[in-house]
Amino acid sequence: MGVGILGADPQRPVLKTLSRRLFGRPLPRSESDSERLPSIEALPVLSSDALSSVAYATEAALGVLILAGSGALELSLPITGAIVLLIGIVVLSYRQTIEAYPQGGGSYVVARENLGTGPSLVAAASLLVDYTLTAAVSLMAGTQALSSLLPALLPYETPIALVLLLLVGWANLRGVKEAGHAFAIPTYAFVVMVVLLALFGLQNLVFAHGFSPDAPPLVRAAEPLGLFLILRAFSSGCSAMTGIEAIANGVKVFREPAAKRAQRTMLVMGLMLALMFLAVSGLGWLYGVAPNPDRTVLAQIGMRVFGAGSPLFWALQISTLLILALAANTAFAGFPRLAAMLAQDRFLPRQMAWIGDRLVFQNGITVLGLAAALVILVCEGDTTVAVNLYALGVFSAFTLSQAGMVVRWWRLRGAGWRGRLLMNALGSVTTFVVLVVIVVSKFDEGAWTVVIAIPLLVWMLARIRHRYERVYAEIALKPEDDRRVVMAQRRDPVGNTSLMWLPGWSRPTLEALHYAATVSDRVVGVWVCSEDDDRAAIEAAWRGSVGDQPGFELRLLDSPYASLIDPFAKFVAMEERNHPDATFTIVMPMGIPRYRFDNLLLNQRGMNMRRTLDAHRNRVFTLVRYYLPA
């Protein structure tokens, strides 16, 4: 046991005020439903990644085809048609997933419930990698759109991408509603500009150009045109499908009826994506556009249709920049939610599931921001390598999700199960074929890093779960443990009250209660209730430990906000005000693991509690340490 005196931190009010100004006031849990979005705002939040891929998917396919010479570029149109067909299959498959999992049916959830722990961790690892690369690629592609408009910015693409990353992360830390308001206009502006591009292009084709395709710039073949190169181009173009799963993952973002809204939004998003992708690829083929290191394919098409100095061309490039920058928001919406689910299942540290004052998973947002920044720095703002990598994670998740749905329909066999099974089976087979194509065709271009990274990440997740099981087994109460706590009988009262924070019922908790009973005439156990806590079970456990002895009190506190720490700190302050002549000792149980890494798994909320109390008046603070065996 250790006893220390904690002093006040005069900088704390300043930091709190600054935090309020940057991120907004704390939101009460009662406003969580108001943070949900209507479909018209949920669409840009969850679909900006998928829709923005129109800006670079065609270019990704052309960048491979050009290796076989300019004559091979004519294959871009059939490749686009095949990808559009695949988009339709995946969208229809995921609509069924939303129906089956109205609380959010991402690949991890579907695989966990239908395929088991191993496949679910593969799906989770694939998505974590995909979300990280999605955020980085979207921001880097956005800076390339800007440098296509203003070539003088070419040397500054990396710092610009990092600044955009910081802004997107900040918007998400302010909350879902704030992100929806911020991202709706740029997303719809991009859609409008692509529609105008298609309409103006069609007008030009009908009245001036004609429908005979222009010859692209003459480029000599560096590789022979064969099946392998075509498959590489197809797999590169499949980057158009990144982000499709986000709506199935984020059903809880929608207002009620959430599942119905999510299904309709999924269909609208799929139609928009397919039509926009076809329009860009078709115009690129008819105008003979080829990859250019200084200008994107979309920019070249815009110059042909609108004119290089046209305000519409500027509007196209700026809207492209904005949606690509904001497309990272799909990752910021999906990564924290997935990390929170993994944390709840003990595959990641528990603090990844903590909800911040703005009712968002702030730790997940922060981790994603740091990981994406690392990718941007390593790639130096160039999307070439990263685009080749992140489609692999996407299709791994697609395949496992659809395979899980096949198992689900087979197991339940309800009304219409055969048609639903066939739909998901088609989705599973087609996405698996694409996955194999990506692995084989992109392996030497960097896909090997993801092939290695996903198993390593699965191993890490499994190890964290294993450590949690070991640690919690050590601190759990055993049947043979004496759970009774007896208040010390003294001739003269010591005049001390112990206010004890109850994080759960475990061996460290009982040791701390024993200690408090020996140094105090009054022990107040304080439990701050979360939404999932069973009050009756908490009260029964308390009675089982202290019975009806005088001197013991249990207080169950509600938390109107996300924090479970502030209610305890306010309770302590209230007790001091109500009993100015009393002496108080704050008692906190803490499990001390043998290995330093285990500190990430234990005591995080306790350490935050200590820092919070440190910001108030000087207090006597006692940590009752329970040392875990090896």
C-alpha cells in the first residue's frame, strides 16, 4: 500500500477551457440519439470514401494498362464494366447483412458469430489495415488533385496531407453531428461536379466531338499485354470499391428506423458510385486520356470538357480535393467503432472502447490519426504504393463477411433463405476470386507487406485477449475466498472517513475494502454506473461483503455524461463541503501486474481518476496495491 498527498494543478482549468473551445462542450448521454444523422447527412459521412474513389480508380487501372503501350488503354472500359458488376453484387449482399444485423453488421461481427474467433480476427485485422490506408490514400490523393490545379504545390504534398489529416481528425473529435454537417456539402459538391462533367461531356460528344475515341498519346510497351497484366489492372481498378462496407458497419449512425435507412442509403450509394465510375472511365476512353505524372486523369478530362481556365474546372478540382480529403472520414467513422468492439471483446486495451465527452471513441480516432500520419510520411505523399495495398484488406473483409452470411442463412433456414444464401454465396465467391487476383498480381508491388501485416496483427489481437484472460483470472474472486469485510471495533473513533472507488468486484477491491475498514470509522463505497451495469447485482455483491454492519455505505452514482470519473470527483467534493470538520481518505484499489505491457490493459481508468482528483484541493489519497502473481 502506498499513501501520498496529491496537490492541485493550476493549469488544469486553462487546459479544460482550451479543450472546450477546440472540441465543444461535453454532451450528455441523453443527447446520444440527437447525434444520429438523417440519411442525407449519413450518406456523406459513411460514403465519402467510396464516392471519392471515382477520382483515382480509373487512373489506377490505366496506370497498369499503359505498361503494355497506349493501345492497351482501350481495355479500361470492359474492366470498368466488370468492376461495376462487382459493385452491384457487393451492395446487394451487404443490404442483406444490414437486415440481418440491424445494430451494425461489419465483417468482424458477422465472422465472429458465424465463422468463429480466428476468421473474425482476420476480418478485423484486414479492416484495421484498410481503414488506416484509406485515410492516408484519400488525403494524399486530395493533395494530388490540388497540385494538379496548382503545380507549384507539388513539393509540399506531404505537409499539406498532414494538415488535412489534422483537420479531419479534429472534426471527428468534435462529434458525429459536427462531422456530418462539415462533410455533407463537399461530398455533394463533388457528386454535382461529376454529374456536370458527364452532362457537358455528353453534350460535347453529341454536338462536336462524336463518339469515335481519340487516340491516346503514343507510349511504347514496357511489358507484353497478357492475362496477368489485365488482372493487375482490374485489381488496381477495384480500389473503387473501398469504403462500401462502411454503411453496414455504421448502422448506428442513422436515425431510426436505422436499418431501413441504412439499406436505402447503401443502394443509393451503390448507384451513384457505379454511374460516376462509368462516366469517368467512358469519357477518359473517348478523349484518349492517358496517365500523366503532373495531372490526374480526372483533371485531364475536366480540362477537355470545361476548359483549362474555366471556373467549372476549378470547381471540379477543388471539390475533388475536398471529397478526397474528407473521404478519410469513412475511416474515422469505421476504425474507432471496430476498435471499440474489439476492446469490448478484450482483443484490444479496454480504453479503446471509452466514449469521450463528445460521445465519440476519441482514443480510436487518435490512434488512427497517428497511424495514417506514419503512412503519409513513409509514402512521401505518393499514393502509388498505398493504392496497391489497401484493396487487399477490403476484399479479405468482403469475403469473410459474405461467407459468414452464407453460414447464417444455412443455419437459420427461415423464409426465403435459399435466395438470400445464393446472393451472399455469389458475393463471397466473386470477392474471393478478386482477393486471389490482388494477392497474385500485386504481391511484388507491395501487397506482400499486407500479407505479412494481417497475420501479425491477428497474433497481436489474440495475445492481448490471452493476457486479459490470465490477468482477470488472477484478480477474480474464487469460491474459496473470504468475501466478508468487518469494520474494525475501536474504543475511540479515529475520526476518518474513507471514500472508496469501486471499479468492480475482484481481489484488489476486497483488499482495498479491508484496508479502508481498518483506518476509518465510516467507509463509503462509490460505484459510478455505466449503461450496462446491473444495479441489483452490485448491491447484492456489496451486501455479501459487508452485510448489515454499521459504518459501511454504498452509493450508486449516475453519469449524465460519458465520463465515469467526474461523478466520483464531484461526489468527493460534495462530501467535503457537507462535512467540513471530517477527515477524508480516498481509497483506490489497483492491480499491479508483473509485466509492464499489462499496464496498458489494467488501471487506465484508475490513473485517469487520480489525475482528475489531483486537479482539486490537496487530498489524502491511498492506493491499495494488489500484486498479481507471475
